[in-house]
Amino acid sequence: MSDSEFKPVLLGRVGRPNSQSLESYKADGGYKALAKALSMANTDVIETVKASGLRGRGGAGFPTGLKWTFLPKDINGPVYLCINGDESEPGTFNNRVLIEEDPHQVLEGIVISSYATRTTTAYFYLRYEYGRCYRVLKAAIDEMYANNLLGKNILGSNYSLDIHLHRGACAYICGEETGLIESLEGKRAWPRIKPPFPAIEGAFRRPTVVNNVETMACIPHIIERGPEWFMTMGIPKDPNNPRDAGSYGPKLYCISGHVNKPGLVELPMGITARELIDKHAGGVWKGRKAKAVVPGGISMGFMSEKELDTPLDFAGPGRVGCLGLGTAAVIVIDDHTSMVDVLYNACRFFAHESCGQCTPCREGTAWSTKILERIREGRGKLSDIDLLLEISSSIGTIPGSTICGLADGAAWPMKTAINKFRPEFEEYIKSGRKSESRQLAGAH
Amino acid sequence: MSELSPNAKKVIEEHIDRYPSKQAVTLPALHIVQEERGCVSNKAMKEIAEILELSPAQIHDTMSFYGFFRTEEDPLGKTRVWICRSLPCMLRGGEELLSELCERWGIQPGGTTTDGKITLELAECLGACDGAPCMLVNDELTLRVTADDVEKQVRGVQ
């Protein structure tokens, strides 16, 4: 399928009058997929999602159906589904648009996924900053209870479900699935050591699935139109790589930074960064060129201008040294911007958001920020560049020094900025100049 | 006298049925109290702990993790304004916007104007990068703002 033939799936109803109301959602065929799923065995729903090749949209790209099969087969007692609506990765805003514009699409996905996983209580963890989303969801959930789409015996079936909204409190780490679970339980959002994985022991020490909002929005379409339809979009798995699971389906790309038309675009997975910027975001602003592009949220690191023909599927960004596709949040940085200022901003973010549980992350993110502060004050040393690289290779789950991946996300901007733009860092330090950027130091 | 209003107590208690543990009501309770009082005092922490059958130290432990909640020494102003400084907003002037507001209002990030009307906060990514620079007023986002827009919306200044 070429991009020009593609009709938006997840954003298909955005901009319609009253797109948030149950009435308009039903008029567009909404909740038919739920009725269909409830007529199937729950294991068949899981098999359908598995067959579609759907991979989680929250950042890690883990196959969704497979995640559901990790729940123990014979469960006595409750299973929980937690919806991760803590969207906080810099550059990412697709959950916000999905919820504000078409909440029932997400909620229908949640009810189907809850049925598939035999969940009877689902918690929707929503970042506090999304107040409008909270109110839209609350109204939508009330409508569902009033119309037999939630509560006891949904649509006359034997299946019953409650969904509770749970608001966060402005902490990035709550997007990490076990941090989210701890936060839901009323504790500090300190990620847990795994195993046990949430499927075995998650929320309230019970088997739990944590799924992203965009992932949930895909589910009704897969049930209604079938896994084969979903697989007509995207990049098929690489036959020469047994570990590749492919990149199927539509994807929401968030475009921000130095482009003429920042916004949310839905396309079959696998468009290149260059096409996305030129065809769908009006090109780089002010007639300038891109210097660097973040492929999927700041924790994925940077691509250089030469690497912009990389496809933005699950495998593409990794081939050019980035951590992965992440949230597919593309941040464009123009050639008038200093990479020292950009990297400082990224490091400061992670220093601010490190939960402080693991020493390498707590100290490494703060240390790297201080080194960059020094460089920006004109007091940097050339040896600082290798010091930053040393920190970046020592923190995270990849070197095995931390419990969760936050520090890997802090390391990748450092690694890729320095490896791809080293001469710029050297020149900056040698010149001894101070940053012109007004970024406020301190207040980490 | 009780620190929590009868209504706050009632709303907190209504949350208990939603979770298999009372401790899970900690964040909702902290939100309810801060919304009402602009901070969570030590006395309020004790009262929340009583309702949820926890030690006040457990409430404090959770509360202190989230920079969102304020103690009685450092209460919020009437309106809380957050300006985003993360990369997508920085690239489009978020940092300059924050500095400008600090100058105009004579406060540093985290501070409250002397008339107690506005608390200015720096925010990490608010999830509105399509409208950078963006701000959050209490819990409503506004996209593509200038310092004049902020003044107009928050203080009614033309």
C-alpha cells in the first residue's frame, strides 16, 4: 500500500462533529468489534491479535498478543489490565490526541483486551497534565456504564468489567510499567526488579498486563477487519533475521521542533524520516536544513542529516545507532542549533526525571548534566567528551547497572550526539565560548 | 479541628472500593487535599493515613517522591502555571518564555507572586509538542503561547 492510498485508521474520526460522543462513535460502526470479540472465545481474541503482528506502541515494541499469553493459564482470582497513559517522553503527544478526539476507540480496545486477558478490573493510569483527557474519558466511561458497555454482563454476555481512571502526579518514571504499578499502588514510582514480570506478579501482586493507549486503539480494528488486513500495512519481517518480528499496521508519528507544520500524522509503519519531514510536516522551517533528528522520543538518541532516509519502523533507527523506534516522536533540529545546547537539554531532562533508586542512573544523569553546564559556561575540557561517553556506556540495563531503562534513554542521546557530532563539541570547547541559549541552569 | 473537609473525606472514602488495597488511594487522596487547600499539611497527611489505615510516614514517603505536591511551608498560589522546557519546546522558545515570565513576575521557577495569585513552575514535556512552546494552567493545556498570551490568560492583563 502506498502512502497516498492510505486512509487514516486510528485518526479516521478526528475532526468529526462530536467525535467524542458514544452516539457518533456508534454511528460510525463503533462497538461492533466488541460485540464480535464477546462472541469469540477469549483465547481466539488473543490468537487474532497475535496473528496481526501488533507490537506495543509505547516504546519497547513488544508483541502485544504474546505479552497476553504470558499470563498464567489457570488463574484463580483477579487479573489486572493497566493502561499506560502516562505519555511523557519528550516529543510524544499521540495518546493525548487519541483520547481527546476519539475516547471510545481507546475504551473499546480496553474492553476487548480486558476480555481477552480475563481482566475484570482495568486501571487507566493517566498523567495528571492531561486534564482535558481526564474529563473526556470520565464522560465517555459514564456513557458506557449507562449503555451496558461496562459494568455487569456487557452487551448481554457473561462478561463484566470495571474501568477506573487513576491520575498520576507529574513523574516521567511512571511510564515504566513497574514504576506505573508501584505508583498505582500508592507508593514511590520505583521500578521493580524483573523477574517476576507483571504477567506473573504485577499490580497488587496479581497477574497484570500493562498496555499503551495507542496499542489499545489498534485492537478494535484488528478484531473487526482481521489480522491479514493489519498486515497489509507496514514493513514485513526480515526473512534473514529470525529475531525480527516485523513492523505491521498504521502508526502515529508525532512531529515537532523546527518544521513548518508540527503535528500528528498517521501512516503505514516504515516511512523515512526525510519523507515525513518534507511531505508531511512542510519541511524544515525558515528554509534551513536539518542538522539532527530524534526518531522516537529523546531517549532514542539522534540521527544525522545523512541518516534521514532511514525507515521509521521498529528496526530502522537501530541500524543507524539509535536505541530504537521508541514512541515514533520525531523531533527536528535545524542547522542553526548547537548540539551542545540540545544535549544539555536532554541530559537535564533525565537528571530531573531519574527516580533516584539506582546509583549509576541518579549520579550519572546528574554528573553528565553538570559536565555540559561546565562546557556551556566556557569552562569545558576536551577530556569531558570522553568522560561523557564513559558515563553513557556505564549506566542502564544494557551495561546491566540499573533496574529499568531510564538510564539507557539518558545514555543514547549522549552516545549519538558525541559520536555523530564530535567535531562540534571539540570546536565548542576549544573556543571557550559561553552558550547563547537562555536555558536556565539549576532547578534540576 | 479536622484539616480535611467533610467533602474531601467523603470523596477519599468513595475511592476505597476501586482498589484491592487502601494504600492505592494515596495519590487520589493527595490530589483531593491539594486541590482543596493548595498544599498537603502534616496534619492532613496524618488524617489521610488514618482513613487509609497507613502510617503517616507512608503517606509522606509517597508524597515526597512526586514533586507535584506541596507542603504547608510552601503552598501553591491560586493559579498554577507550568511552562514546558523540554527539547521540542526549547527549540521553539520555551526557555525564553520561562525566563521572560520569571522577569515579569519577579519570581523564580517554583515561586509564587507576592499577592499569592500565581505559582510559576518549569515543566518537563507536557505532551503538547505540536504546539510548542506550550503551557499548562492548573490541568488545562494551551498550545503556542507567548508571554503576552500567558499574562492575558492568567492575569487578565491585555
